[in-house]
Amino acid sequence: MILPLAYYGNPILRKKCKRVEAIDDDLRKLVADLEETMFAHDGIGLAAPQVGIDLTLFVRNIPTQTSHDQWVPGKTEVFINPKILEYSQEKDWRGEGCLSIPNLYGEVERPSRIKVEYTNMEGNRVTAEYSGLKARNIMHENDHLNGVLFIDRIYGKERQEMEQTLREIKKKYAGK
Ligand code: ZN
């Protein structure tokens, strides 16, 4: 089922989410709905608060590039109660957007590599290391679980230039 998205201005996006306590049928349904909603909006990641649920989990699906310069969907991964254990000193810049803040993009500086611990759908606690877009995507989604949005990581003039658009988005999606 495609779930309605929570948009910028919705207080759920500013909450610190609660831990997932059990991987049961309700959670499996939520994960399936998150995946369907992410695909419906051409997203590469979607966190539970973005559909109005304050639980610490997100799904992501990073497309892979084929040899013919085409992109195909990758494998959907589920991160439950994630905790980023280590960040690299090295950082890089890359443009980001967010399904909860439609049509707004900005360059965000983030660590290049991370080590993350999370629970998978089998209920196992696992640790993995990622770099590049796969790391950035986790940091963006993990921020959502702490009530942080990518625009909070853009400063100065760049951020000031976004304010008008942000006010318009807030007005347009008020109550959603
Ligand atoms: Zn987002």
C-alpha cells in the first residue's frame, strides 16, 4: 500500500523516533508499504517518520548502473534501530534531495565512509561499512530518525537562499 508522505512542516519530521521492539507482522507490513511508497515516488530511501510513523527504521534501494549506462533497481535493504559507529575523517560534497521536501536540492558535506550497526529483518544485529552514495544515503535516512533534515546541514548563504522555497513548501503542504 502506498502511504501518504509527511512533508516539511509536519512535526513528525522533527521527532526523535522510538526503537523498534519487535519484528512482527505489523512491522513486515510497514516495511513492505515503505518500499512501495519509496518506489512510487522514485526515491532511493524512505524513513518511517516520512510516512508519519515514529519508529527508528528506514528502507533504501540504490539503483545500480548497467554497462549500457542504464540504471536498474538494486536490492531493497532494511535498517532497523541503526547506529552509526564510525565516521571517516575524509568528507565529500554531493547534492541531496528529500521526498518530504519536494523539488528542493542542495549540496551537503558528509563523511565519505561510515561503519553502521543495525538489525535486519531476520532480527540479527549486523555491522557493515559503506562509502560513497551508499554511506550518504544511510546518513540522510538516519538523520530522519533523529528529527534532522538535510537542509539543517546547509549553512550560510546557500541556506538563506532556500528559505523562501521552504516557506512555500510549508504553506503548500500544510497539514500533510
Ligand atoms: Zn529525506
